Amino acid sequence: MRRKLILVMFIIAGIVSCTGKQTEATDENAKPGDVRTPVTVTNVSFETLYDSTELNATSAFLQNNYVKSTTTGYVKSVNVKPGEYVTEGKTLFSIVTKESLIIGNSISSLDSSFKFSGVNQIRSTSSGYVTQLNHQPGDYVQDGEQLAVISDMNSFVFLLNLPYELRPFVLNKKNVELFLPDGTRLRGYISSVMPTVDSVSQTQTVVIRTSSKTPIPQNLIAKVHIIKNEKSNAQVLPKSAILADETQNHFWVMKMLDSNTAVKVDIKKGLELKDRVEILEPSFSKGDLILVSGNYGLPDTAKVIIQKR
């Protein structure tokens, strides 16, 4: 029995020894250069980039038409509603005086063929929306009393509160583009600049006019893109291709040296627009392959395998 036990122990020891030798041989045959990181690559492109800032502009009517009574009397009829669009010359109110009613009834009793109404028609002097309606039929009004307010469509503008330090980027440009909340894009032009600056915010009001045929409500806030710097034919890479140190002062990319080797190339950044970055230095050729994924944490020279382009 003891002999059998000793024999089994020798067999187990032999198996363990052979396995260790085989593992050691496998590790000795492995080479670090055989491990390659899967990556994806791209090429540089040449695009137009710009540096811009976004400001708010509010729609407004610079002028209002105040409809007033031309006589003292009673409002006989009102032909408009609040928010209604009226055209120039439209009859808005009919006003009749107490004296005209008395005179008219007396004349009619004497001669029914003679028709005297004594009604004064008040018409709109401009086109626009009725923003205020102050009286209704039966109201007694004085001469010169306000009856309604109509916005002057010819005075519709967007008011941009421009920080004074951005004046050089706006006032030397005639045309601007406005973006409404519903996605509509409008072309506008700077018509005038108010000669005052807000003492608290240090902003100056810029008047922007548009040629939109679609009615736009008052107090609507639109976005205005102010281009501060624009560069055409800029050398551009995706933001994912740019690597940086912890302080964000040193930037580089990983460039393919051959079919399976990527090397570190220091770069100098320029303008940035969304996910696009301008590369000022060095100059790459259109055939250079730059890593866009799998590049994080790679050493100065790394073995890689390109998965897709």
C-alpha cells in the first residue's frame, strides 16, 4: 500500500513539472510586439471655420398708432377686435354726438326724405395689429380720448442688446442672421444703433430689420450669431483625434507611420467649432492617417491594427 501511494505522488509531481515547463516555454515565445491595439483612423479635411458668439434679440414695434376720438359723443359701433390685423383706411369706430341725435330726430320729423345721421367714422391711418381696445359700443368718450392702439407694421424690428466690447464685430457688418425658436432662419440687416448705453449692463441697442412676410409676434426672442473670426480652407480634424495633458496646455495626435505603427505628433490648435478643431501646426497631407479612436493612452510609438476607416 505504501508503495502504491509513493508511486502516485511521483506521477503527480511529474505532471506538475511538465506543465510548468510548458507554460514557461509559452511565455518565453510570446513577444510584446505581437500585441496590437485596435484603432480607427481619419484624414485631415480643409473647411471654413469661424469663432462666434450668440446673443438674444427681441422683436418689437418701434412705433404705435394711437386711434383717438375726433368728437365728444357715444360709441355707436366697434368694427375691430383685440389682436386683429387691420389695413390702412379701415373703419374702426363710429361715434355719434348727443346733439346730432337731437338735431337728426327733429329734422327727420319735419322732412323724412332728408336723412341726417351725425355719425363720425374713425379710420385706421396705418396697417398693423390691434394691441389695445379701450372702448365698446355705448361708451361715452371725450374729444381726443384714446380708443385703440395699433402697432405700425412698418416699424417692426428686432432689438439686439450688444455688449460694447463686441461693437467691432457687429457694426462693420451690414447683414446678420436670426434664428427663431421654431427653427426659422431670417436674414436681417442693421438699420441703426441707439446713441445710448445701459449704465448697468454696458450694452448698446442695435436695431435689426427683416424682410419676413410672415407675421411675427412682439416680444419674441431670437438668437443672433455674431461671427468674431472666420477662416477659410482651415486644416481640420475631429475633436476625438486630439489628445491633451492634464493641464490642457500640451496637445498631440497619433499619426500612422506605416501600416501598423502609430507615432505621437505634437500639434498647435486654432479655432474650434462644435466637434471640429483647426490644426495650425504641423501641416498634414490629405493622405496622412490620424487615429480617432483607440488612441487614448497609447505610448509615443505604438503597434496598432486599423479596424475601419
